[in-house]
Amino acid sequence: MKKYTFSLFVVIAMFLTFLPDFHINAAGENEPVVITDRFEEMDLSNRLELYIDRKDLTPDEIAKKSDAFAPLSESDPSGDISEAVYWLKVSFTNASPAEKELLLEVEKPHLSSVTLYSLAGDELSEDETIGYQYPFNQRDYKHRNLVFDLQLEPEASSTYFLKVKTDSFFQAPVTLWDPIAFSEENYQHQSILGLFYGIMFALVVYNLFLFLSLKEKSYLYYILFVAGFTMIQAIWDGFAFQYIWGDFPWWALRSNSFFILWSALFALLFAQHFLRLKESAPALDKAVRLFIGVSILSLFLPFIVEIGLMTMTATVFATVVILFLIFVAFRVRAETRAARFYLISWACLFAGTLLNILAAYQVLPLNQFTLYAPKFGAAVEVLVLSLGLADKINRMRKEKEYETKKYYAQTLLQNARKRMSATSELESLSKESLRCLMEITQFDKGFYLQKNGARWKVLSKVNVPAVLEKYYIEQFVSFQNGDAFGLDTVEGSTFTVPISHKNHQGRFVLWSKKEEVDLSMMDTLLPAFVEQFTSFVDEKEAFDELKMSATQDDLTKMLNRKYFLEKVNDMYVETEPASLLLMDIDHFKDINDTYGHIIGDRAIAFAADLIKKVFDEIGIVGRFGGEEFIVFLENTNGKQALGWSNLLLEVFRQEGMELEDGAVIFLTISIGYSSSRPESFLTIDQMIQTADEQLYKAKKNGRNQVSVMTHE
């Protein structure tokens, strides 16, 4: 940022510095200016002769020193501040046969006193005296600059003298005008200057509204700075004396230095608050405070110090302040967008002001560009700053909208947390979380996928039709696998939130018909959402583990006998058909005796896996004790139960348990079961008793078989 600001500063300075001086060069400085019928305008800067009077000579004595005058371009007193009187001389020859009425304009409105003399013989005759020392209404020609009427006799030569006294820098941009050309040029200048002051006034009003709305001190200090800077321009342009304090010459003479110090003061205050120097650069803040103190005290000096000395002091102080503020701006690296706009705008203003001051010091030539450089810099500053302020307001609006949305989203998260805390099922938990995400993002459909092994399954869904469920899963899996086709083939926008917590792998997948969606707040809310969801998953898994340890058999991962009976008794309806199977591993004692208890435990687990393989999807399975297992089949009659029992026997015949040495053991089981019909009104205990009797019968009949007694 520093590099770009400095580059802009240098480019503007070099551009304005090396532009040519637009003074019109005449043929000879000592020769009279020839006025023809077609004359419209002439810059007299290179046709004037100068004599510096340090002895307070009378006009007649000056008339006798005509030979002591030297070309102004050779004397070059511009930028001097002294008590000397500056005499300018110029001669005109009217080549026209008619009398010529012209206007002599001095484009330095805040000169203290300028008197026009005409040479009559060997004596000087005073025509008019105007300047800041005299009320504006005394002028014959009411104009912001110092303008004199000239009457040139036909085909005759005339010599005029200007007696100049100044309490500020001496500069003498003098132009001779035809009245009509002057009016046209004045109209153009007035339009340009009116535009400039209109922009500055609008800037003050605009920032005033911002200050009243935001109560930010930076805006107040900036308003006061812009107001002071605009007043300086009005003083230099002559408008302040013409329209505001034309009847108060005493104040007019002191106003220039006062508003220079005023602008320096509030430029310092603005920089201190806007750049937050107290926090970002404490050492610079102390230096700025010192400058501020000096500025406040200096505001009283224009009323007590000699005007010329005060003008020089104020100008030097303002120059130091400008250079110091540029140094501060480059030292403090403000990274915000608003700071970038402000640094660029201030660089433009500083460049224009510095060029004008350098012209006052004679470092640069005084021309239209250096004269109006502060206005150009101020106009560019206003443009850049307006863009910066508009950008800041827009960002503030967006930040406000963002905070509103964020508050709304946080409220949704809190409400969702309450609902999630009331459920212990992962399906319900994921569904509540899914709804919360959809409300925050304004997506219209979504589901939660859980990964089991290599497969994804839908655990919960919202607004997803069953007919499209498989399609969406296929699209998601395709996308996860990196295929060319995937979620991109789904019209609209897709948003996924991966969940990975211990043994749990899941994905929230949301879709919207909109091509563009605002997910900006998710950067801050998503971590909280994921943390909230995973904490509930963690709680549920801990609860499930606790529940599993209380309800499941550690070896077989089946329901233990106690929980099996509780669950079956809760779900059993005596008026509906049901079947209950008891099964026992055949010759289990021989397995323990032959292979040991470790292999015996493996045999029990292996048998449990085969039983779950057959009955897990259709019934409730549990370990009844030792090598015995129990199965409850709801809405299953005796014939159906017999079919499932024979299927289980066949599975045991087909699948064997492989040992570490490669040997395979084929286990067999005996099954006894009992079935009830709706009118039998059997209890679970009665059905267990019957099944146990049938199991004993199956073993007695040779094992590896099923025995049945039905109550149908």
C-alpha cells in the first residue's frame, strides 16, 4: 500500500512540476506592448519592469528613476516577504485609430495594497488604490481579483506604474484584457471555481450527516479540516474578501495565516484519530500531540504578531505539518480498505498543496498549474474519499446485515441444540441438525448420509422424495470418488458438511435450486455447528456404549438374556401370531475339551454370527446362556418358523469355522421352538418353556435337527 501511495504522489508531483509555463513571451521586455484592433489578452509577466523601493520614495521620485527599473524576469522577487514597496512599470502603444478601453488584472487578490499610476509628463498621477487594506466596496471594478480600468488614447503610447505593498508572499501575475474577452474568461473561471466550491461544500455537508449518524470524531475533524482548507482557497481566490468580510480589512489581512494554522490543527487531529496512533504508533502519537499543542497556541498569534512575519511563520509551519503527516502516513501501515482510500486521497491533496508552496518558495514556476494545484488535489481527494466513504458505508451495511443473519443463525443453533438435547436417537439428531442447516442457508432439500463400511446410507432426510433418494446418493458417491459426473449434474447449488468423529463418518448434503447462494456467515458458524453436532454424537455414542454394555453380551454382541426378555415382553402381543426358538450348540463340551476354552468362545461367537446372519433382519436374537441362543419372530406362524429353522441348520452345514492351523470345524445345533396363534394367549415364559422342551427332544433324537410344538 505504501508503495502504491508513494508512486501516485511522485507521478502527480512530476506531472505538475514538468508541465511548461504558459506565459506568453513577448519580443522585447523594454519595448511597449502594441495594442491592435484584434487584441484580446496578454500575459504581462515578461513585459513588466520592476523596482524595489526600500526607502519609501514618493511617486514623483519613482518617476525620475525609470532607468533604474529592471525586467521582472531578471529580478524575480516572487516569494519575498518584506516591508519593501514593489513598483511595476509597463508601457502600451495603442495602434488603433480609436480609443481603447482595457482591463489590467492582478491575479493575486490578497495583496495588501495596489495603486495604479499613469505617467503624465514627468509626474505620476494616481488613478486608483485597492487591496486588502481597503473595503471591497471602494473598488471601481467589483471583482475578486484586483482589476483596473485603462483608457488608451488612439495611436498613442502610455506608461503605467503599479505600486504593490504586501504582507504575504510577493507575486505579480498581471494580465491585460479586452473587456469582452475578460468577461468570457471570467465566466469560464467562475464556472470551474463554482464547481470546485460546490464539491467542497457537498463534501462538508455529506460528512456532517455521517458524523451526526455515526458520532465518529474522525468525521468531525475531517469536516473542520476541509472547511478550513476551502476557506484558504476562498481567500487566495478573492471570494472570501468579495462575499464574506469585504468590509473588515483588519481581519482580511490576518485571515490567511489563521486558516492555514486552523487547517494544520485539524489535519493533525484527523490523522491522530483516523490512524489510531495511540494504539498503532505511540511514539508518533506523542509527536502529533506536540504538533497539536503548538497549533492550538499558534491560532492566537495572527492577532498579535506582525502580518508579514505571521504569514511566513504559518506557511513554514504548514509545510512542516504536511511533510510530517506524509511521514506518519507511510510509517503507519493501515491495512483496512478505508485506510487505503484515505491514504491515496491525502497523498493527492498533499501533492497539490506542496506544489503550490514550492511555487511560493520559487522552487517551481508560478503558473496556472502550480496556482491551482491545491484545487486539483482537493478535487481528486474528494472523488477518492467519496468512493472510500461509499465503500465504507456499503461495508457497514453488509456487516450489519451479516451480524443480523449471524444473530438469527445463532438463535437457530440454540433452538436446534435444545431440540437435539431432547433426543437420543442419531436419526432424530441428524434430522434436527439438517433442518437447522437448511434454515440458515435457505437450501430447500437435503439429507444426512452415514458411512457403514464402504457404503453410504441415508440416515435422515428433509424434502427428498423416496424415488430420488437413490439417485442423489449415487451422485454423491460419484462425486466423492472424483468422477467427472457427480453433484455437478444436479441442477442448482450443492453444499456439503463432512462429519468425522471417532468411529462415526457422515455427510450433510444440501441442495438449492438457486445458482448463487450466500454462505458467507458459514465461515464463522460452521465450526460451532460441527462442534455442537459432534458433541451430541459423542454423547449418544457414549450413551449407546453404556446401553450396549448393559444390554448386550460382550462375546456375541447379541442381547443378553435380561434385556432380551424385557424387549420381547414389551413388543409381544398375545393376540397376534409369534414364534420363539431356542437353540444349542451340539457337543460343545467336546469342543472345549478338545480345543480349549478360547476356541470354545470362538465357536460361540461364530455360531452367534450365523444366527444373526439369518435372523437379524426379521427377529430379535439374544444369548440365553452358555452355548444357548434365543430368537423371537413377531407375526410368524409355526410353518414359517420351521422354514427359518431349517434354513439356519443348512447355513451351519455349509459354513465352517476355520482354525489357525487351517483346520475347519463344522458346528451343528439343535433347535426347539414354540409358535402361538392369536387365541392361545400364551405368555413368553410359556413359549420358552415349550421351546426348551422341544430343544431337549431334538437333542434326544440325535441333534442337528429341529423339534416343534405348535399351539395353532
